[in-house]
Amino acid sequence: MSVFLVTFSIFLLVIAGMAVGYIFQRKSISGSCGGLGPLGIEKVCNCPEPCDARKKREARAARAEEWKKNQIL
């Protein structure tokens, strides 16, 4: 049981250290390889056209961005 507690404590310390580093650096978490861009893959799926849910999401984001621009002016 003591091995479990020591291992659990170490994991908690590592996770807490990562959280503190993330909070202070204000950087997004990213992979070391740079994503799919270096492989020549532009998007995650091979769909020729995005699905309806994604189109709605993108339209909503565009409206929000336009609204922000209008609020600044």
C-alpha cells in the first residue's frame, strides 16, 4: 500500500508542476512534432466538405468575430 501512496504522490506532484508551468507561461499545450502540417495534411478528416454541425460552428464563430469588430469601432 505504501508503494501505491508514494507513486500516487509523485504523479500528483508532476501534474501540479505541469499546471503551475502552464499557468505562468500562458502558452497552449502542443505536441513536439508541430501537428499534421509538416506531413502535408491540411485537415483532420478526408471529407471534401465539412458536415452541417461544423458549418454552423464556423458561421457562429464568424458572426461572433464580426460582432467583436463592430464593438471595437
